Amino acid sequence: MTTKIMRLNNFTRHLPPTKNWQLLWQKTMQRERVRWLLTDFAVPALALLLFLGLWNSVASHIDTSLGKLPGPAQVWEQAGKLLQEHTQERDKEKAFYQRQEERNARLQAEDPTAEIKVRAYTGKPTFFDQIFTSIVTVLSGFALATLFAIPIGIVCGLSSVIYRAINPLIQIFKPVSPLAWLPIVTMVVSALYVSDDPLLAKSYVNSAITVTLCCVWPTIINTTVGVATIDNDLINVSRVLRLGWFTKVYKIVLPSSVPLMFAGLRVSLGIGWMVLIAAEMLAQNPGLGKFVWDEFQNGSSDSLARIIVAVLAIGFIGFLLDRAMLMLQKYVTWDPKAVVR
Amino acid sequence: MKSNHLEVSQVSIEFPTRNGPFKALDRVSLSIAKGEFVSLIGHSGCGKSTVLNIVAGLHRATEGGVILNGREVDQPGPDRAVVFQNHSLLPWLTAYENVALAVRQVFKGRKNRKEMDDWIKHNLQLVHMEHAMDKRPAEISGGMKQRVGIARALAMEPEVLLMDEPFGALDALTRAHMQDSLLEIHARLGNTVIMITHDVDESVLLSDRIVMMTNGPAATIGEILQVDLPRPRDRLELADDPHYNHLRAEVVRFLHERHGRKVVTPFAAKAQDSAADTANLAAGGV
């Protein structure tokens, strides 16, 4: 015990002399906090400031046909404006429904048999509506892709014959750009999805399917690898137990490939989000892609700043989607040694 | 010997390789009585695991076959439960769930939910793992994992328990504990056991017979040693038992002299090395 204290004393010699261990403890804790502030907060904050400064100075030197390239201040201003437009639009919508309700009530009071019409508000979608549309679209495309990719991946992982049959197709279609898929998807959807009163807008279907076509591949490949590299002893366990095919897949193959599968899903969603913006531009799906395109066509002096707001929003939502997938991935990963980040 | 419970009959196996077929086993014949504990011992790569896998049904013999209770073995099944060398528990399931997977499959329709639950717990108790049944494999030690693996195998109520170097990856102390547990379980349940081992003491302590295999290729049974030590056996008493030591020496002698690789004692090795060095020097280079 005494030697321990002596050793500690040796170790802490360079510190201000103190007999109060509690105080010393507090001091070290403070030092920890300072270090945390420096590394986890100050460094990223400083880098961000540096970036904003650089952006500001460079942007002011670039003249475009739409005026100077906007700096952080203009972008901030436009972000505020977009939010303001959103609240105004919502107020207008509320007012519209209130007027309609009042009118209908009055009509009914005058003549109980009067025909009452209820119309939906048809204002133009705000920036936030468009964000919502984009997220819904990418998630539907991603869900569709997952629905195909996981079974295909499992089958490819279990059977080397099927893998050899499908692999060339995967390798060829994987690098294809969404811009190449979109015209084909558009034509096929128009040919097959014929309805007088479509439940889903064609632009939405086109964008979602394009997302699907571009983001199935990583999940297929990762699931295949996950299933194919399953520990042979575990397969032997299922053979000794005489598990049926479905039980084997459900109890042994799926859980053991789940970590890699989710790594693939995460990559897929990232690609899907990137692809979506391009798809929406061309398909005119009322999401962020269309927002960027419309602002570009609009060509006002505010357009570039508004597009940059959209760029930042796209980046931030992409980041959030990735975080959400990361949390899922961590949740399903059973191997405590696996490093997931 | 009692009626033939398990009969390994003239089993040969060839594996296709780039340089033509490789004959791993050549006419291995062995008959095992019910309740007998048999060890397979031999040098690495002599085909012990292949014999076990053929009995398990995981490999098919090229010639000959295995007959269990008068029926030929043609596929794996829970009547020949395997305890794998590296435990092979499903890492995402707890100890309880790992055993439950086996129990639910084997006793489907024969036991109700309550009976299954009791049976799972009973088997975990048998290997002294009831305290950690809600832990996952990554949270328990190597010895504990192997215990759960044994519980899973026992829970299948196998005709034959096949153990592929079950304690090979454990430290000496844990291994001794596991051997004692296995002795106790075998005394209680009287399973027929085939165990592969590298450990001479383990084989003598646990088995009724030790099957010593020659080196491959075309490995076969070199000699069978009857271990007629009375049960129950106690490792401390046996340590000083001259008969135990004699049997032990028999196995060592077989492994080292008769059918093993030529084993060089350290002293002789040194002499041989220096002789080789001299030869090299004489030839003008090292």
C-alpha cells in the first residue's frame, strides 16, 4: 500500500503539491474535460470555421451569370427564407381549409340538401415537403431493392452454380449510372403502369425504381459473401440436426450473414440517396432533385444560394440515413469483436 | 464383446486432388459395443477426423460403410451427435438457445414446451452450465463453450456421441476438469462414445479401448489397446498406478516407435543435426 502511494507520488511529482487526493482527482478530471473540449469539439469546430472562411473568400471572387457565387451568409439567409416560405405556405393551407369549412357550413345551414364539395389544397410544395418526398421515395426504392437483393444474395451464397450464373449480370449492371436507367424505366413504367387514376405518381415510381436498380447490387454482393463464408462447422451442425432447408436458412444462414448483409444495406442506402437526386431531376419527382433543377432553371439571383441550401440538406440527410443504418447494423451484429463504424 | 452396436466395416476413402485421388483411409474396421468409450489416437493428418466424419455421416466412404444398430449410415443425424473441436455454437444464441435449437429439432412433436424446457435445463445442469445459460458464447470461456457443445450433443439423446478433439483447444487445468466431467457423465448415462484425441493421458483415463492409427496416406488401424482399468476412475489414484502407467507407456511406444513418424529424442536430434552440419561443411556450404 505504502509503496503504491509512493509510486504515485513519484509519478505526480511535477504537479502542484497537494495532500488532498480528492482535489487531485478533480484536477485530473478537469484535464480530461479540457482534452475532450480540444479534441472532440475545438478541432472540428476550427476546421469548420476555416472551411467557411475559405468558402467565403473564394466564392466572392467567382462571378457567374447569376451573380457572385454565394458565400455562407447568403446561404444562411436563403435557408431562413425557405423556412419562412414553408410556414407561410402552411398558414395559407390552414386558412384555405378554414374558409372551405366555413363555406360548407354556411351552405348546409342555408340548404341542408346542398351538395358539399371538399377540395384538397393544391399549393406548391415547399422545400420541406420536397425533403419529405425525397426521403419517402428513396426509402421505397431501397425497400424494393432489399426485397430482391437479400433472397438473391442468399441463393447466390448457398449455390455456387447460381452464383456463377448471376455474377456476370451483377458485374455488368452494377456500374451503370442512374441516368442511363431512367429513360428505360420511364418507358417501361409508362407502358405497364396504365391507369386513369394512378394511386402513385409516375414520377415517383420512376425515381423509386431507378433507385432500386442502382442500389440492389451492394446488398446482393455482401449477402452472397456473408452466406458463402459461413463457418463450415455451423453448416455441419445443421446437417447433424437434419434441419430443413428453410429452418437452416432462417436459423443459421441468415443470422450468421446478417452483419455483412447490413454492411451491404448501408452502402446500398448511401448509393440510393445519391442516385435519387439525379433521378428526381430527370423524372420530375417533386423532391430535392426537382428543387435543385427548378432553381437552376429559374435562374434568379437567389437560386445558387438556394441550391447550396439543398446541397447541404442532401448531405445532412444522407448523413442521418447512414447513422440510422449504422445503429441498425450495430444492433444486429452479434460478434462483439467486429468493429462497426 | 456384446452384440455389435456400431460397426465400421472395411472403410476406405479417397479424396480427389489435382494429382489424382488421394487415399486417406484404407480398410478401417472396428466394432464398438453399446456404452463403450473408444478413443482414436494417432499423429496429425492420419485420418482420425475422417473416420469420425464418416461415422457422423458428414463424409461418405468410398468403399465399405458404417452400420449402426443394423442400419447403414448414409447421412448425418442426431443419433450420432458430434461435439466439434471448436465448439461450433451459434454465436448469436445464448447457451440455452443453442441447446434449445437441437432439442426443438430432435424432439419436435414428442415433447411439449414444458418438457423441452426441462430437458434443455437438465442437460445444461449435467455439464454444470445452468448458471450461465443466458450467456452468449462470446461471453463465456473456452471450457464453458465446450461444455455447452457437449450439452447440446447429449440433449439429442444420441446413440453414439462423437467427439472430435473436444478438449484440444483448452488449457491443461480446464482440460482435466472437462475430462472429469466427461467421466462422470459417461458413468451416469452410459453413452457410446468415440473420441479423437492427441493426449495420451486423456485416452487412457477415459477409454475402454484405444484405437491407434497408423500414419497416412492410406491410414488404418495399427493396434487396439484394451484399457481394463476399473471404473470409476480417479486421476490422482491412477497417477501412481503401475498398470495405468504401463498402458500409458504402451500408447506412447506405439506413437513413437512402431507406426508413428520416426521420432528423434532431443539428444539424438542434436547429434543428427551436428552430423548434418558436418556433412554440409564437408560439402562446402551451409
